[in-house]
Amino acid sequence: MVHMFWNKKTAENVSNVNLTVNFFEEDGTIVVYCPSLDISTCGADKEEAKQNFQELVGIFFDDLIENDTYHTVLKELGWRPESTQVNSRWMPPKMSQEPVSVKIPVMA
């Protein structure tokens, strides 16, 4: 279970959001990267990486709330409020993944 430290005075509601993440292996470690928050973490396997990511998301939002940068940072990352109401839920940018063929130099 991931413990979130959100201050009840500033974040009364919690919403579930599906975020696109990328997993890749680097030197035997599984790295998880989230473009819509521009954060990454790792674990010994995919499950540990997911758990560490959940914890990192909590820390990330704790920091935004503590430093009063919630709206500014999310807006810079491409997030948008769901409606014009003051306490509107923020939605991540829509992302998709697909392979793109590119040419890269091959060193001899």
C-alpha cells in the first residue's frame, strides 16, 4: 500500500487517472518513465517498478501542493482542467505510443 501525504486542507478529493508509462530494462533494472509527469523510477522487476512509481507520484503531488505549484507545473506539463470550475479535476495530456522508423548513424 502506498501512503499519500496530501494535506486535507488543500486536496480534499482524490481522483484516479490512467497515465501512460514506458518500461525498459537498463543494466538489469526495470525503469518506468511517465512522460505526462516527466518523472521516472525503477525496481528490480516490473511489479517493484510499478510500486515505486505509485510512491513517487504521491511524493510528486505532495511537493506540488506543499510548494503551491500544483496548477503551474501541471499546466506546463500539458495537463488541463476538466471544466472551468475552481476545483476542477485536472486531466493529463492524451498520449499514445507507436513505433516510428528513423535513420541513425552506425559507427564503424
